[in-house]
Amino acid sequence: MGMSVTISVAVQDDAEQILKLQYLCYQSEAELYGDWAIDPLTQTLDSIRDELAEHCVLVARLGGEVVGSVRGWVDDAGVARLGRLVVHPRMQGHGLGSRLLQGVEQRLAAAGRVSAYRLFTGHRSLGNLRLYRRLGYVETGVEEVSRSLSLVTLEKPAAPVGAAPVGARSLAASA
């Protein structure tokens, strides 16, 4: 019988594994855009530790290994800002990204007033765009960052208190 993937709040001891996973997962994005200096590839361990202290960071674990992560925080206007969703390449395609996003949405909503969820991705990141749209996000803007990169912003309204988010599943379900 295989192990189940569990979703939990990240702790400071997860910082190094999160950084290594992020570096691995963003290689394909860097290649897609021809830019190896993107923020996720240049982020420091100290800044990840700061994010762990200041934001809601979830990890997906398979045994003792961090195989996925996502971060989020709520701004002064009540908009939950989500980012750095990563899933180990060998674990992709099993719903883990959806579980992580839904998990961070639920945690942020439970912690306070959230009017909407917002995230962004590159215009060529078709798999990311498909995932976000499947989870109820709609495009709200496109910003040209360079000749090779436009950032697509997507947003969805927060579910009414007590309502399940679009496509919600139990966080304890196995991958």
C-alpha cells in the first residue's frame, strides 16, 4: 500500500526543501521564457524563512519529503494573494496543485475577511492557466513585462462563508 500525500502548514524546518523544490520546478518556466533570473530561481533561503514567518505557506508531504508548496497572504483590501505554487514533476497530474490551492484558499478564508483570490502566471504557462481556470479563476488583466513575457492575472471571488470553494475536496485525500 502506497503512502498518502498530506497537506499541512509549513514550518521553518521546511524552508530548505521548499527552496530546492521551487528551484527544480521553476526550471521549466525559465526555459519557456528564456529567463534564468526569474524571482523563484534567485530567491534566497532567508527570504523563504521570512515568508514562512509572515504568510500562510502550505506544503504537500510524501513521507518526510516536501513534494509541493504554495504561499498566500491577504492584503489590506481583503484580496488573498496566492503564489509560488510548485509540485514536484514526478507528482504532477494527480490533483496535488488543486489540493494545495484549495487548501491555502480555505486557510486564508478561515483566518479573516477575504473578498477574492488573486494570482498570476506567465502567458505561455498553459498548464497553469488551465488549472487556475478549472478552479474558477478568470483572467482580469495582462501586463507585458518584457518582449518575451506577459503576466496574466487571474481572480475569483471568495466563496460565501460556509460554502465550499469550486472543486473542493478533502485535504486529507490521497494523491
